[in-house]
Amino acid sequence: LEDLLIESDVGFETAEELTDSLRDEAKLQNAKSHDDLKQVTVEKLVDIYDKGGEGKDSKLADDPEAKPNVYLFVGVNGAGKTTTIGKLAKRIKDSSKSVMMVAADTFRAGAVEQLVEWGRRDGVEVVTGPEKADPASVVYDGVKKAKDRGIDFLLVDTAGRLQNKVNLMSELDKIKRTIKKILPDQPNEVLLVLDGSTGQNALLQAKDFDKTTKLTGLVLTKLDGSSKGGVVLAIRNEMDLPVKLVGLGEKVDDLANFDAEKFAIGLFQGLI
């Protein structure tokens, strides 16, 4: 079981902690059959997940007084930030709330166009700047516009890669300061978008981004493939960060709230 957990990217420390507590729990519950053990394992995984986030809500922050609630999306290129924002904008709009998007990834070729296309599909306005514009200035325009119009939610897309990590992190820091200049209590969420198949590298990413932007939660994408995404347990265990959303596929509605029990069962499908 410990080997299986490590293969699922749960991480050595978490795997060891889980198997140790499972030994006791299995004895305690007198788990003799395969199904008994499976049940105990899932319960324990959910316990570990819940324990890691005492007081941390896995629901997205939504302050009805805040106009707008700003959600800042960060993460490396290719993790699925832009797609996640497009899907979430549709979900917010369908719940009869007003929403705008900001295309602040002005460095990646095609990133702005991609978000504009999502906006067209969702029927949601996208704030853009001139080509290769300073991302913080595009964010400034977006925040100002959303505030003036009393928009409920503002979703900000950011770059995932600049010449080097230092440049990227200082760019994100600047964006966050720009938001706070106009709205001192925002952003309400700083969400790290992680590709579910990244494995243990995701934990390093989370630590890096957290240093600069103080993350409030995770979005786990690409869970439709063979990826197990067990690394979220390691991140939860080490950093107390809740998973807020899960991307399950390419379609606009393939964005779900995170369910720890379903996740734990999925993690072990076909394993035990």
C-alpha cells in the first residue's frame, strides 16, 4: 500500500503517515476483507485531507459586499489557467452574477486571444491591453472598470513563464500590489492552477508561488487522464492549502467543486 501511495504521488511522508495510522485503524475496526480495508483507507485519506486544512474552506470566497471579488489565477504555462478561468466565468454567469475577465498574460503568444475566445463563447467581457502591454497596467484597467461598474467577480489570468523565475515572481507581486492599490481587501482568492499529472513537482511549484503571492487554494486540472493527483494530499499536509476546483475535461461544464471522498475513492480505483 505504501508503494502504491508513493506511485500515486502522495509523497513519502504522507504515505508513511497514512500506512502507520491504517495499521492501527484496521486493527481497531477489525478490517479483515478487501472491501473493509478499502473503506478504512478511503476514510483515513479523507481524514488526512480534512485535518490538513483546519478552518480552511474549500469553497471559493464570495463576499456579496465586495464589488468585485477578485480571483487571481497563477501557475506555470500549460497547467490550464486560461481554460479554468473561461469555465469559471461561465459558471458564475449562469448563477446570475456579473463577471469580467482580465487577460494579463501578455507574454505568451495566443494567450490573450484564447481568453477573448472564451469571453465570446461565455458572453463575458474580457479586458485586454495593447500587444506586449505591461500586465499590471492591464490588471489596473480591469480592476478599475469592474469597480466602477459594480461587477461581482473579476477573474485575472497571469503569465506562467517569463525569462526566469525571479522575473515571473516579481511580475506576479506587482500585479497583486496593483490590485491592492485600488481594492485593499482584494484579491479574495489567489489560486494556483496545477496539472494533476505533474506529480511531486507540483509541491515545489506550490511552495514557489506561495512565497510570492500567498496562495489561498488550488485548482487541479486534467484529472480526466490516468493522472492520480495524489500530490494534493502532500500539498495539503505540508502547506494547509485546500483544493477549491477540479478540472475534469475540455468541455465548458467540466469544472467541479472538490469532493475529498470522491477524490480518495478515485485515487484508489483499480489500486486496491
